[in-house]
Amino acid sequence: MYLGIDFLIAPDLRPHVIEVNLGLPGGAQEYDLTCLVHNGRASDVFRTIEEISQETYGKPFRDYLHSLPWLACLKAFKLWMDGQGAFPTEFNPALRLEDKWVQYRILSPRFPMPETIVFDPENRAEAERFLARKKRLVGKRRLGRGGRDFELIDGPADLPAGSGGVYGRLLQERIDSRLGPYVFSLRSIAFAGRHVCLYANLSSRPFSNHGILTYVESGDHLGLSGEPILTRSFNERSWEAVIWFGASEPSYLRHNLYEDEVAEASLVLPAGLLASIKDISVRIERYYENLDLESLPRALFE
């Protein structure tokens, strides 16, 4: 599978897997832009993806992607999660992987993840015990993306008032993935048993989704190569939009699919940490590729 895997880095430099995105998650275009700003030239990431697809599946990447039997219902499901379309009329068990609780159940025994529970408004005592043990939590949609309804929870009064309706709610141990005034996350792309690329998102918001794109390089410490951060803005249709949507895409996604801000500074990661993130990414991709989708736990929407 072609996966986008999101990581947070704890203060002790331990990586934590936050989410795994399937279909055609953003990542290649963003990485290419960081290379353009950092190196003064585009990367070879698109050629690499085409080579992997030809070597592994014997077809161009676009043809591989659109040959997936669950792609059409996945696209419809993502639009529904965004509140921009009807619930899919067809079901494929691959959709269960969009449920973050299903992800946590299958991945947490095998890979490092922040401890997570389902929020049950009828059992607030469980949530309060979890908060007392972890001290600081985040609340997020069980079905959702783009940081919608993301909450910081520092005390019992911050706990959700409701269950989150059709989207559900999760409570998760808060990982303070931070560099100075910025929170940051890493998006790692893996495909067919190979690591493809990696870049960082920096943000002054509580979550880093669609933040300032930042080139990642290996070093002997965690830090930024320059401060304050200067950025360059881009406004061009992404590679992912062309392959995923074809001639046109929903207008509400224009910011995500066209507009990017790229840091002139780079994010330095210790070499061992960088190697670990790449290794975890490939192992998750291999695990996903070999899943029996029919045997996955049932999702919230079933």
C-alpha cells in the first residue's frame, strides 16, 4: 500500500505513531517543495514512486492506485468525514482502517503509539481516571481528519460534553512534540516495502496539520537549522490532486491541494531517530499490505 504515516516526537526523542493514512495521502508534493527550497532544485520523488510501482506491480502508479478495489468508496468516505458528501453506498472492509480506534487496536501492540481510549460520556469516571494518570490529554474525532474538533484537555472541565455523534471521540495521551514556539509532526511516506520520503510540519497552533512544510535532515541533535523561520509560499495544484481527483477537485479542498508555505530552515533529527522513523514506516506498510481486511475489528460506522 501507499501510506502516509504521521509521527510525533516526545521530549525524550521517542517517536510515536499518531495516524496512518491510506489511499493517496499528501506527502510527495510537500516533500518535493521542501527539497526545492532547501536544495534549490526539485527532488526525484515522483520518479521514485513510478519506479517502485513498475517494479512491484508492473504498471504506472496512477493505474496501480485506481486498480485498488476500495478506492472509490474510500474517496466517498473521506468526503463524508469532511461533511461534504453522503455516506458511501458501498462498503469495503478497507474503510475500517479510517477508524482511528481500529488503527490503535491493531497497531499499538506492535508499534509505539500514545495511549488512547474511546470517550464514553456515560462513563466519565473512566475518562477522569485516564486524565489523572496521564495529566494532559488531547481529544479528537474517531472518524475525521484535518484536525477538526481537536481539543487540549488539562482538567476534568475540559473533557467533552458529548460523544461526538456519528464521528465519535477519542482521548489520547498528549505528546509534547515541540521545538521552541512550534509544535511539529512528521509525515513519512512508505510504498511497497520501501521508504519514499519524509518532511515535517511546524505550527504555532495546538496541532500541526497543514502547517509550515519543513525539510528534514540528519544530524546529531534535534533542532532547527535557522531561526526565526523565513518561509516561501507556493500556489500550485499538487501531484496528489491530479492523480486522486483527475480534472477537478472539491472547491473546499483548494487550500490543502494548492497552497503551501515552506520554511527556509530545515528540521534536524538525530540520525538514529531518523533511521527508526523510516524503519517503523516500512514495517507498518508491510503490516498493512498483508492485513486480512475482512478480519479487522468492526468500525464505529458499521
